[in-house]
Amino acid sequence: MAKNPNQLCVFCGERPQSKTKEHIIPRWLIEKTGDPKRQGRFAFDFNQGRPVEFAFDQFTLPACQSCNEQFSDLENYAKGVLTKLESGTALSEVDITFFLDWLDKIRIGLWHGNLRLTGDRYKVQPRMFIQPRLGMHDRMVAIYRSPVVSQRINFVGHDTILFQHIPSCFLLIINNLFFFNMSRDFLFARRIGFPYPTQLRSKGWGGPVEYFLTEGIHRIMKPILKTPIISPCLEFYQPNAYARFVNANPELYSRPYVVERCLDWRGAESNVLVGKILTSRPDGKMIFLNGEYTPEQQVLTNVDDYSLKITLAEQTLRHQLAMFREILQYEYEDVSVRHKMIKLYEYGKKQNGILIERLRNGNL
Ligand SMILES: [Zn+2]
């Protein structure tokens, strides 16, 4: 009997042994940001043409008890890091790495929730689960601080058609902090001097992608992201890659430039190459962190809470489009797959365009 993906554990993708419910937005965060019974908008139902809304504490997915327990450590860690970010105290590389893991978890959790709530119009099967996806690709977070401190949690970009197909970019708002988060394979590898693909070949619809890598340029190019983001902000980038890329291209990854900028470049323990954290100093210089780091306040001046929200929401929708455009550059073995991707992109472009227009008209 085929597995129904809606019944699988959101962490490991298996049938839950001892089934529990995982809160996609963890309880501690729901409580920190307001009344747990308040309504949230978690998806857009394309069949019904309306948003899907219900109480925050009802937003759950199935999970194994053991997976749930395992991930509660990450929740505790993230909670501590969030407190440090709020107060502006020192962070370690480990803090930032765990926080990026946690953002991966929330982003993929929202994606699963979204697919299960939208009536499956586009037949996207959630083949990717939280545990195997955590920390596997280049990832970044840009943190912005609003002058207004209010209790809230919001997401932007989690309910678009582009996110359904590529759940790689979203905005999370927690009280007065805004987290712009992205993660994709080789998102900024080339621009930070790491090996990068010159050619990608897609095997089929939703199938594996073959990468042809080349030597990195061994220096940092600015901006780190091809589509730049609004600055100043507190920004962290971590280059990660599957260990199989390292094993298939040992000559590219064993260069001192790469080795010196990795925490675990062979990926021996975790099946992944883990890069050091890259950040920007207030003078604009990009540095790889070594040990403790006290973030200096980098605040956008003359921006009120409302404009910050609108601007960052627009940034999120634009980056989703830019990412999808890059995927259209792949070489597709099956031409019909490429046509399908173009059609999706056109649809997503229209949808994100409408959302951007609404934002500009003050409708968030
Ligand atoms: Zn599980």
C-alpha cells in the first residue's frame, strides 16, 4: 500500500511508531507572541480561493515520539538564542548554527503544513522531511529590528505557489525582530569563493539534479547574494554541502581556502560539509567568525515598523521569484519538464506580482 504522505512523521518521513503531534510553530513561541488561541493564517487554499485560518495551537503535524523528543533540544536551544538576539548579547558559532537549523525546521514545517492544507491542486508530494534536510544546503538569515516592540508572530511567503515548489525563502516576524531566511544548494557558494556548479542537469519532474562543479574563486564577492538584500542588518551566512559533492570533487574541496573556512569539511560525522559562519561588520567588511561574537547593532534608520514590514515582505517575494528563475536555467533532459517549470514560474510570477502590488497599496 502506498504511504499517504499526510500521515508520515514530519521529521523523518516514516510512518510514526508512537504517534504524537508536532506543533509547527512551537508552543513556547506561540505563548511568547500572544494568545495561543488566536487565529493564524497558515495557507491559501487554491481550490476554495481563500486563506486557511485556525487557532495557532491547532497547527500540528504527525511525528514519531522519538523524533519529537529529539527535536525538543533544538527548540530549547533556539529559545535561548532568540533571547540573546533580543538583548544583543554575545553569540557563538554554535548558537548561530543551531538557530539556522531551527529556521530550516520552521520553514520546512510550514511547507508541510501548507501542502496539507491547500487542497493539493498542484500535486506537490512532500518528499523532503525536516531531519534529512536540516543544514544540508547553503543558508542565511538577515535579522532586522523594528523600533516598535509588540507581541506578534507572522510569516510571509509561506503560502505562495513558488514556495510550494521551492520552499527556500520566507520571512518570519517574532515581536520586534524580522528574520529573512533562505536556504538552497549552492545559494552563495560561488560568491564566497567555494566550489560551485557551472552546469546542472535535471533528471525529471521533482527528480534528482546532477551537478558539474568547478573550482571556487577563493575570495568573497559582494554582495554575497546575487539578488541583494536591504542593509544594514545583522546577517549570517553558512556554506553547507552534501558530503557526496566533497567526495566526488576532492581536489576542489581540499584547497586551503575551503578547508580553513569549514568547521567540518569532510562531513565525516554528519554527511555534510559544514562551513564557518560569515557575517558583515558595520564597516561593510565580511568576516568568517571564530569563536564568540557580539553583534553590533546595525539598525535601519528612519524606517517605521509598517514600512519595514512592507519592504521585507516585498524582498521575500522577489527573492522567491529570483530563485525560481535560476532553476529555469537548468538543463532539462525532458523538455516537457522544462515547459511545466516555465508555466509554474509564470503562474508564480503573476501571484507574487499581485501580492507585491497589494503590499504597495498598504494591504498586508
Ligand atoms: Zn519520525
